[in-house]
Amino acid sequence: MVDKKKFHSVFHDVIESKEFKDTYEKEQKEFALSELIISLMENDDISIRKLAKKINVAPATIQRLRSGDRTDAKLSNFLSIVEACGGSVFVKVGEEQIHLHMDT
């Protein structure tokens, strides 16, 4: 029988490593962006093509952001997507909230 208190595996070494933690944190942020865009689109019931046309970008741009293939979204594209789906973006600095939006 293995003593669970003393049991140590390669798996534990990997998940405890700095490299793994850094990679996980980076990919988690990328996944969050993708999930946010998918959720906004589902809530607004808008297709990739309709959203792309609405904000004047190629459908491939939206698809890459949704799939996580593109993780360096331009702020203007991100704000356009959020606003096209009926959302708003705010940044809180101390007690002040700053509304980020596209000038139309």
C-alpha cells in the first residue's frame, strides 16, 4: 500500500513547476477572452458573419478570436464586438470608473 502522505509523482512535479504555472496562467487568460466573446454572441444571438459585417471586420477575425487561435485582439475590435452585442467595457481606477467605447 502506498503512503499517500509520502507519494510524489512526475505529475506533481510538472504542475508545481514555474513553467507550467506561467503557461497555465497565460492560456487561461486567452481562454477567458474566447469564452467571453462566445458568450456575448450567444446572448445576442448573432452569427459570426452578422457580427463581422456589423463591426466591419472579416469573419475570419471573429472566428480566430472565438477559437482562441488569435489572442492579441486589438482593443478597437474587442470594444466593437462587446458594443455590437449590447455590452459595455469599464475600467475601474480607484473609485473612478472609466467607460471605454468606440467613437461612432
